[in-house]
Amino acid sequence: MIKIIKKSLIITLLVTINIIVYIAKIIHNFYEENKSKIKKYSKNFYYVLKEELDK
């Protein structure tokens, strides 16, 4: 019984790690494709916050 539980936990752990790696790849690819847009929006956001703090 314990061997079955250990095997199922190992399989569950491997599946979970594979899912996390897949999600990380998706996020990384999205970031690489949209890097310039992200930088542009972050700069604009920075200047808007700076203006609001200066008021």
C-alpha cells in the first residue's frame, strides 16, 4: 500500500513540475515577444506616477 502511495506522489510531483515548466515557458515567450511594449508602458507608468507625486 505504501509503495502505491509513494509512486502516485512521485507521479503527481513530476506532472506538477512539468506544468510549472510549461507555464514558465509561456510567460518567457510572451515577455520576449512583447519586451519593447512592456518597457514603453512601464516608462509611461513611471512618468505618470512621478507627475502625481510632484503635485
